[in-house]
Amino acid sequence: MEIILKEDVIGLGYKHDIVNVKDGYGRNYLIPQGKGVIASESAKKMLAEELKQKAKKLEKIKNDAQAVADKLQGVALTITAKVSAQGTIYGSVNNVQIAEELSKLGFDIDRKLITIKDVKTIGEHNAVVRLHKEVSVNIPVTVVSDAPIAAPVKEAPVAAPAKDEVSQELADEQEVLESMDAPEEA
């Protein structure tokens, strides 16, 4: 079934795209939710006319997205997370934390536009921000521990007592034994 999308649907397409979907998905989700309409001949003609009229607006939207992408080009994020002793993160770093870090830097980016794989370890990762169907930006994300990771504790070897200490201990033990063996005087 061909559907004309009325709004961006993540994982499917962008507004005004004509996409092929399964009949049930189109009839039971996209059309009732107002996210798309059936792509009949008349609907396609209306879409072509609307796109012709909105070409300047769409170009402006694309240029705005490109301007934001140019500003984001040099941005690198550092996110602190709670980390176990083995270096794995409690939970994970996701698009919500990245959107919050970007908002701290003055960028108002919707978290739904940010794509990142599950980040469960500290280190370097890469997030993709899709601002427009033709404009996307890669942002390097460094995940660091909120506390220094404890190095494994190595037990120090126990130093052997010096010869003088050993001989003194033996002499003390000998005195104790002799006092025990000696008959008690009444």
C-alpha cells in the first residue's frame, strides 16, 4: 500500500514522502493517527502542487537545518556516568542525556532526532543528529566515569622478620617453657 506521509515518522520517512507499507500498518496506524493518507492519483497531484508552492519554504527549512548542522560540526560531548569497578556503566547513555548536554550548550535539539547505539561502556562513541532528511551531523561522545575506577588491590608481600628478631622470639619462648617446667617452690 502506498502512503503519503503528513509528518515525519522515524524509521519510515519524512513529511511528503510516498512510502510503501503493509496494508495493516497503513490502515490501522498511519491513517487513523493522521500521519499519512492513501497515495491515490488525486492525492499525488495535490502533493505535487503543494510541494511546488512550498518549495521556497522547504528550501528555507533545509538551509536552517544546515546552519544548525554547521554549528554542531565542531561540538564534542563529554558525559559522566556511574561506573562499576569493572568499567561498565550502570544503565546506559542514550539520546535523552545527549539532548540534555546539547541544550546546556545552547542547542535545542529534539531527542527523537538523535540516534545512538546502546552505550554501556566508558570511552569514545558516536551519535547521529538527523536535522533534515538531507542533513545529518555526527557528534563524538566521550563517556567518562564520575569517580576514578579503583585499580585492583595488590597485597604487599609480608616481610620476613630479621634474624635478630627471630632469635629474640625463640629466646623468649625458651624462658617461658623453662619457667613452666621448673618445680614450684612452696
